[in-house]
Amino acid sequence: MLASRPDLSTDCVPLTARHEAFAHTTTGGYPDEPLICQTRKDRVVRDGPTSDGSVVSPRRAKPCGAVLAAALVLAAPVAGPTLDAQTTGRIVGRVREVGTHQPVGSADVRVEGLPLSTLTSDQGYFVLVGVPVGIHTLQIERLGLRAVRLEDVRVRAGRATEVVIDMETAPVQLEGVTAEVERAPLIEPAVSASHETVVGRELRELPVDRVEEAIELTTGVTDGHFRGGRVGQETYRIDGLDIKNQFSASTTGPLLEISPTALEEVDVITGGLGAESGDALSGVVSYSTRRGNPEHWEGRGSLTTDYWAPNDLFRGFTGLSLSAGGPVPFLGSGATLFADLLAQGMLDADPRARGLSCVRPGDADPALADAIRNLADDPATAHLYCPYSGPRLPYQRGDKVIGFLRLDRPLGVSTNLTLTVLRNRHQQELYTPEFKYNPTYQLGQRAKGTLVNLLLDWTHHRQGSAYHITARAAGLHLDRYLGVVDPWTFDARSRIAGFGFRDFRFLGERFVHRPVEEQLKSGRAVPGYQQPGGSTGSPFGPAAEGIFSTEGTPQIANWSRSDFIGGDLVGELLSARGHALRAGGSLRLYRAESYERTLAYLPGSAPNYARFYPATASAFVDASLAAADQVTIDFGVRLESFRSGLSLQRNRANVFAPTVTTGWNTELLPRIGVAVPVPGSEDRTMFRFNYTLVAQPPDFQFFLDTTIGDSLRVDIRRQGNPDLTFERGSAYELGLTHLLSPNVAIGGTAFLKELTNLVTGSLGFVGYAQNEFTTGDFGSVKGLELYARGRWPGLQFRAGYSLQSAKGVTSGALDTPEGPIVESRREFPLAFDRRHSADLTVLVGRAGGDVESPWSIGLTSSLRSGFPLDRLQAAGDVAGATTIPDRLPWTWVVDLRVARELGRPPLCDGCTWRLAADARNLLGRDNIVALRRDTGRLAPGGSDLTATAQEIPDDAEPIPIESPRYSAQADLNGDGLVTAAELRTVRFAAALDRADPSLFFGPARELRLGVEVAF
Amino acid sequence: MIRVRWIGLLTMAIMVFAMAIPVACRDDVSPFQPRDRETDPDATMFRLTASPGDDRVPAWSPAGDSVYYTAEGFGHLPQEPGVLVGLPRTGGVTRPILHNVQTTVLPGRQQWYAGPAPAPKGRRLAFAVVASLWPSDPCSETAVLSCTPSRDSVPLPPLRQILLRVRGLDELGPLGDDPAVSLFVPGVILDAVVIPMFGAIPRYNVRYHPGQRLFADERAFVFRASWSPDGDRIAFSDGENLRIWKVGDQTAPAVSNTEGAIWAAWSPDGDWIAFTRTSVVDSTHTSCAYLAPLGICAFVEYTELDAGPVTLTLVRPDGSELRELGAGWEPAWSPDGGALYYRDDGRIWRIDVNGTNSPEAIPNTEGGREPAVSPDGRFLAFARRPPGQPKFDIWVVELQ
């Protein structure tokens, strides 16, 4: 079966087929032809003993035709379990004799540098499991045959890399031959899932600061929505461990972040989720971390900053990245350590295209545009128009630090222990227009996370088969705080280029962490909080009262903590022929704590507080059968359970109402996937089909009463419901992949996703309290994804286009439905229904795999249609002329990173260094990402502003110069008295300024320079 | 080898940071700089207040950096007819001078504090508390006034009683613990006429003198206090005579030879008290009765004194050695005691006490009154009524 697999990814191309659409292989069923293997002149094979004791001297790979011994690396996954949550991968293959193609049995196949080896079966097949993700070298030896050393075999998490090795008969001991390959497959015949993989090398060359930015380049993923799903319907896995923020993923995201430089690869699965991933409704992001080089220490450091840039391009970004890994012999033979540190300081943590901006005449309707011009042109009022603007937003300072440590230690020939520790802290101010003239108090947020993962990996290899058991124990702690930043944070805390070593402090943080009973007993306001208000300090003086808060503090104090300890046990049985059986179970015990006080300045106001102990448990079985004719059938079933750990009294108004005790919720979730070549296509065209039933526990936060969280709005309250059931979904997917040429593959996927039992707090149901969270929402997503992959020496590209339609009753648990649909339960386009999106990634030079090139270029571009501005209109439900667009405009972003190798830096013989320029939003497009729903523009309606101005009555008491409310900027005639007429004029300007559209724009243009040193 | 690498790396890191440090000087986004109150350091004239209410009787803080005055309450101030407030010399927000006063308002009661006078020593402040005023009309509106000779109205002079208080500027205790002296302001004597069948009918014996008239017409705080240099005594006018109160005493004896004296100002050397002497050129008397539907409501014996010219006068604290300096109102001493600032002819003037020079008009004081000279003699605070406006504001000019 393996022999019939096409060469889909190797650089070894038959001479006669180089201009043909398909590269035949040397395996059975295809003509034997001399191969040209890519040679990498700069790569020197390091000295090391061969299996026969001889030494392979430094040399370069030779043309295959010249050495007769062909090493063919397909580097394409073979049949095996679906993309699962593993930290290791597999190498499967077959060893044959050159010419006769007779199988070579009992050949020793081992992974260089690792205690992994096996023997080929009588048919020449072998499988190596538990191979760490990354690039490895295989050694194949058998008495009487010339040894083969196969370099640059890339192994991916949870997948199999196939190799076919032809060995040459050698009656006497001869020096072995070396071949190499490092390529990701253009198409994957045996994989039924939809996924995209970004390897670590690419991550380091792409113009991204966060891994999430690379994930966004995946076809079908935009703004954190995976194939039109809500945020939080995806899960994140680090080395196979599910680290989803189960408490508040839908509102705060995963909270735990990992540095791009700590990753070996990122795999984004958007469809065909395996049984092991059946708790994710919309997608899975799987991170595989790097491990230390077992042979020697290597590392790198980089410093990137835009502090040198002119003011218009200066955003205040500085990033320092350090990583190193290598052997730690004192911990045992083969033990390795890898450490990574990322620190970023930001003066504007969320720079927007227009910076700190204001409404321009072109943003408004004609009447308001005239009013703006009058305001700006009149010398007496000119100072009131756009009084505070600049290329950066104020009060968005922040910093981030991510530390990662991985220790690998073999415990024997077949057992490996891995300890990973990930700790991060992300903290920043949150710019709010209401407080932009408040120099002292701003809202801020700090998220801290710590993950400890201990993994025991046991492998056992037999001839033609292998067993693999993974046991994992993990602990995760997530700590999030949202509140008023203590002025100490920026007045006295030491910072370097925006980065502070110490945590943000928040007003009253100690107080709100005290037992709630104590807080209630004290009856105090949260210390430091003050009622927001103020008359002066803004450019509009007393006219801005109630519009801007120049004094006092934001009102909210909110924190949550979520911890879990858990364990996974997964076992798999694999055969070299492609069959696989995988089964496992997992248990998570959580401790969740949530606190929210929305009027924290008010003595006696009570917080919402809860501490509870939910739990989740799951078990799965996943099987993959490699049937005849390249057909791969995956099927599995998952048992998913959770409990809230809370009881509830649904009728809060009646203290005698019965208490409902919640128990375990359980779901059984089948899954089937098929991958099959299209007959007659010579395996160049593959067909995929998937059906998946998925269910995920709702965010634990919905078990609790809540208000709108990360916002100053406190008017939306919801009653918690610990008796929520699973959010469920089913997905169908049809995919087609076609290899156009050895360098280009194209594909398409059509999918339909039905989501039911989604959490909502806005739909009423009999038997439930008003505004109680239920799982009564539903929606559906259908779409078509097209993509292309291309690869040439020194050039790679990935392009994808997604057309989708996402509909639902509400867009999120805290959203309100559009129109009178509480009764009708009608589906409308979701607020995040991105109809069209296209992404392009181009890697050139060293980034594209040409290690000889001194240049490395990474370019990404995203073209996207806008979200619905009005769901009813987007659905075509509004008859007649409307004054607002139904959707936001298209956006287009181009990012570019260019690096130039500079060779050896002074004073460090073993080092290399290079300079890099990193440009974001290279075209400088504004990219409007929001509009006002009332006007369909960036500006509010002129009548609204006038109405705000008219709130000043005619008999308003004039404000004299000696009043604390007096402002010279509102005293338009300078007579020391601010009259009612002046107040009205100035209040109009204040309302206009409050309509600050800065956050309506996409990312700003940035230009950074960096230096990177590697050793 | 490894050591060399690390040294090289360290050197590189130092180089990178050395390059980064200069550019790292760029700072956070600057917060908005409001221009709510702008002060021109070169200015020689400051308008401190613009309240539509009346701002009167300025005085200087002991340090000379602030101006105290009496404000008609507005906005953030207690809504009282007189509030003791202060603000920086160059302008700023008016704040109450004293703590724990005028914090509660009883129904029907006013707390009218006026004439702040900081003591020359220590952090004390003398001020007058204006008690409830006489009603202008003792009977209801339905009562008919009948006078002989005929007269349309016989409004009562407003001032009834004044309490002179001294309070520490930092004092937080109750107001009743502060030293104070009370006196009834001449103008109205209330007695009764017993008429058979009707019983006792109140009779207001009114003597409407110029001091009362100035308060009624212009809200002139003629009774403002002036400290002796030693800080032990206070001179003030009851509207008709100067009085000296030894702080803490129960009474404040009148100073002889000071009939018609208002606006007392104790000289810095303590030898003189300057004041404005009013004069009476004529008087009229009217006997009136208020006739209500059920009978006579009140009798009013009404004597009105017509004011004549005023004279700027000096007198020794014991009432001896009167010296007249010419026409002038509201005298204020220069810090060296060599000159008096006063109001005359609608502006502020300066006159040498020894009479060596003729009076000198102070620039930029047109419409000004109630002058007060800063302790260092550089500035003059005064009340000014803007053209066409009914109420006064506080201004400061720099003296040449």
C-alpha cells in the first residue's frame, strides 16, 4: 500500500517528470527513475558513529542517482488516527532493496540522538512512535546492506511521516549514504480533517507578535472565530494538554499565551475534529513546544523596537526574545532543557490606524459636517475641535512576559519524562473614551497564567507495530483582574521601554480579595474608588459634565481565578501498515472563583461572588483503518461529561423556592471521517468527508449571575444557571485536494455546521427566570473554503479563501436578539458573520527554506469583508430604503518582515546575527472595523449632538472664573463667566469629541527594527 | 569555547542596550493638558472673581498669597448671602476659609458672614456675623400705611445685630467656642404702645443713619474689623461709632469722638485708626401706623438722617487727636503705615498720611472700592463693579 503512495512532498523529483504534473516515485507501480535530491550545501552532517562503528565524515548529500541508494522520503502522513492531541508523532515506512524492491526485514531503524529504534517486519514495514515533534535523522542499517542515513525528516504532532528507503547491497562494509528532506506535505492523502500547520521556523519569520496572529492566517479563522463559531468554541492544547479557559473563554479568550519562539509547530484544525477533540465546537489549536537540542546548546536572542521610528510610526513597541536549549547531562543521559523568554513593552498596546482621532467632516452626514467645519473654522471655537489627538492612543500602556521551560529526560530506552512549565503575564490599560481626559485613573486588566505539565511517554516497538502510552498530570492556574489601575503603576514602577518588571497594582485589590463576608460587614466602598465625574480637566470644562469623567475612577472591580488539576491517560496501538487504535480518558477538577462589584465606589454596594468546584471527564476511542486503495477510514466515539458543582434556586424572589441540585451531564459523541483518492487521478486528487458530533461544557461563568464584564456598561444583568447542559453541534464536511504540480496543490472544502444548545441570556423560556442563562440559542454555519499551497526552492506560499454564512438567533450569551425574535426564534446573520475572507502567506529566501540565502522575507496579507452592521438588514429583512449599510466595509492588511543575515558578529565565533525590519499594515489602510449602528457612519447624528447640547437649560447658572467648574476653554468670550449659551456650544463640541471613533479602526501602520543573534 | 560565546553574547547585549537606551527616552503618550485657568506671569492686573453674586471686602491672607473676601454663595459654596472665602492672588478656585462653618442651614435662618480680617499674628481670622435683618415691612402686605406727614413707605433699616468673632484658620471645633462679642446696631428701637381694647401694639422707633443706609443700599460692610498690630484688639464700627474690642472681652467700648465713623482701619504701627466719618445734613421725622383689617398692626416713628460729605479721618485709639485727610471712603493702610489707600470719585487713591504729597490715583482701579494692600505692599485688592452690572467682583492690581 505504501508503495503506491505518490511523492507528494519530497524535493526528490524524477528527472523525467520534473515538468509533469505529478512526480512518480520509485516505489512499486511507478517506473524507476533516477532521482535528484535537493542538496543543502550549508548543512554539514556532523561527525558521529554509524551503526557499524565507522564514522560518517562531514559531507554533503549526494545526488541520488549517483549513489544508487535511493532514500525517498514521502514526508506525507499515512493512515493513522485523526489529528489528535499529542506531543509526539510517528514515522512509518518501508525498507526495500534497490532494484529488486524486495522487502528488507529485520533492518534496524533508529532515530538519531533518541532512544527510539525498531526492526522492520518481514515485509519491510516499520513504525516508530513517540518521536518528538521536529526534524530528525533516521539511521537504517542491516548487515549486508549499505547503511542509509536520512536527514531532515520532519515529524509532526499526532501524525505519521512516511518514508520509503531503498538500500543497496554491500557485501563489504561501505560508508553509508545520506539523503535529506525537509518539507511539509502539500497534500495529505490520509488525513480527513481540515487543518493548517505552521512550523516553528515559519513562525519566527512571519510578521507576527503573537501566535494568535499566525492562527488568524488559517483559512476560515477570523478575529478568533473558527468557521463562524463564537469565540470560545475552540480549544487550545499545549503538547496535547487541553488548556481551554473553561471559566470565561467566550469573553476573555484563552488567557494563557505561549511565545512563538517556544513552538515547534502550531496546528489549527477547523474541521473533522477527532474523538479526542470532540469537546471543541469549532476548532482546535494544538501547540507543540520545542525541546532542547540533545547534542549541543543552541539559542537565540532578539530585540525589536520601533523607538527609532518617526513620530507618526512610533507606537512604543519593544520586544525582547531569548531562547536556548541543549543537553543537561547532569540530569541524566539524553536529558535536555529548553527555555524561552519573551518580554514586550508597549506604550500603546492596541495601536489603531488613525491613532487617537476624532470625527472628521468626511465621517459625518452633510449637516454635521458643516457644523464641524463651523466649529473648526471659528477662531473662538477652533480649540474645541479635535483637541486631543495623536498617532498613539493614551492609556493603553502595558507589557507582557512569557516564560517557558521544558525538560525532557529519558527514563529508559522506551520511557521519556517531560516537564513543561509555562507562565505568563499580560497587563495593560484599557483605553476608554470617557476617561481619556482623566490623568490619574484608568481601567486596566492583568491576566496571569501558570501551567505545569508532567508527561510520561512510554513506547514499545515491535517488528511492524508499536505501542504508545502517554500519561499526563497537569495543573493550570489562571488569574485575571479587571479594575482601576493604581497610579503607582506608572508613577513609581520601574519600566524600561514600556516594560515593567512588577505587576500592575489595582485600587483596592487587597480589599476585594478579602473574604466577601468581611467586605459586606465593613460596608465600605472599594478603597481608592471614587465616583466618576468632574467638571474640568477636559478641553470642554463644565460643558463636558456627564460626558467625560476627568475625576473619579471607573466603577468596576472584577476578578476571577480558575484552577484545575487533571490527568490524562492515552494509549495507542499502531501498525506499520497504517492501522491505528487510540483510546484514552481525561479528568479535570476545577476550582473557580469569581468576583464582580460594578459600583465599587459606592459604600454598601454588594459584589457578585462565587466559589465553586466544577469537574469535567471524558473518554474516547478513535480508530483509523487503512483500507485498500489508499482509503482511510477514521471513526471514533467520545464520552463527555461535566458537572457545575453548584446548586441553584431558580426563583430568586422566593426564599422558599426549591433548590435544584445539579449533577453530571453526559454526551456520547460519534465521529467518522473518510479520506480517499479520486479514482483515475493517480492519487493526485483526494476526497475527504467528515461527520462529527461535538459538545462542549458551557463557560463556567454562565453558572453565575453576571453583568457585562469587560465594559463600563452595568445595565445588562443575567441570572446564572448552574443547570446548563452541553453546547452541542454537528458538522459535515466535504473536501477535495488536488496536486496541480509537484510544487502546487489546491483544495476546497464545503462544510455545514449546525450548532444547538448554545448559551444565551437573552431568550425567555417557560420555567426559567427572565434573563436567565439557558442553552436555548442555536445557529448554523455553512461555507466553502478554497486554498492553494505552493513551494519552490526559496519560495513558499499559502493562500486561502473562505466564503461562509453564519446565522443564529443571538450572537453571544450576553447579546440581545435583533428585532422581535424572542418569540419567533429566527436566525439572522451573526454579528461575526464574515462572509468573505482571504489570507495569503508568502515566505521567500531563508524563510522559504533556502538556507543559503542571506535574505529572509515573510509577507502576510488578509482581505476580509465586513461583519454585519445591522443583522436584520444583512438578512435582507428590511424593506425599503435604509440609511445605513448592512455590513461594515472590507479590510485589507499587509504585513511584511524582512531580515538580512550579517554573518558572524564580533567577539563570538560561533554566532550569527542579522537585522530585521518588521512592518505592520504596510499600506497604512484605516480598515474600519466598526461603525455606529444608529447612523451607519463613524460619526453620530448631528441631532443627537444637538440634543446633548440642549441639555443645558437657558437659566443654567453661569459659572464664574472662581468656580471650580470654570474652564477658560469654555469661556468663549473670555469674560470670566461661562454662560448657558457658551455651555451649549461647548457641550456640542464635547459630545462630538466623545464620539471619538479611534477604536473603530484597524491596526496601525508600524515599522520596527530588530537585531537577532543566534549561537 | 562556550565561555567565549557567552562573553560575545554579553557584549552584543550590552551594545544593543547601549543603542536602545537613547531612543528609549521616548515616553508615554502625554496626557491632555487642560487650560482651565491660565496665569500670565507678566500680568499686573488680575480679575479674581466674576460671580453674578456680590463679592466684597477683600483682605489679604497673612502670607499675602491669597485674597480673602465675602462672597455671595453660589455653585460649590454654601448658598448664603455672605460666605468667607479665599483664592490665590493670581486667580483660582474660591474655597471657604474656615472649616466646619456654614455647613448646615436651619430653615428660615441665614448664616451671613462678612468682612474677613486675618490677624497680624497667628492664624486667626476676625469676621462679622450678620444676624437676622429687620424686615423692611413689619406688617403684612394687606396693611395700609398711614403717616404724618405723608410718606409712601417707611422701610426699616436692615441691620439689627452683629456678632464679631475670632476663629483660628485651622480651627475645627464648634463655632460657639470661639471668642465673640455681640452688639446691636443702632437704627431701630422696638417698644410698644398700649391701647385699650387693642392691647400692646409694637412701635418701631427708627433712626435711619448713614451707616445703615450704606448697608441697605450698597451692602457696604461698614463694620469690618481691623486688628491692632499686637493682635490683641480689634477696631470696628457699629455703624455710628468706632468700637474697640479686646479679644475675649464681653463688651466692646466705643471710641470717643468717632460719631459717624465707619470703615475702621488700624495703622500698622498701632498709633492710629483711620476711618470714614459720615455726616448728616438734614433729618426728617414721620409718625406712621400700619392699619390692618383687624386694627393697627404697628406704629413707626421714623427719623431719616440725610447723609452729607464724608471725611477720611485719623484718630488715636483712645479717641484723641483727630486728623482729617479729605474726602474718602474705606481707608486701608499701606504696610509701612505711611499712606492710606481709599476710594473716592469712583476709583482708588493713595495719600501720604503726613500730607506731603497730593493724593495719587491708582491706575486700573476705575470703579473700584474697598481697597486692601498686600502685606508686602506690592498688590492692591479691591472690589469692582463692572459697567452695567449690579454686583461687585474682586480684582487685584500690582502697585507701581
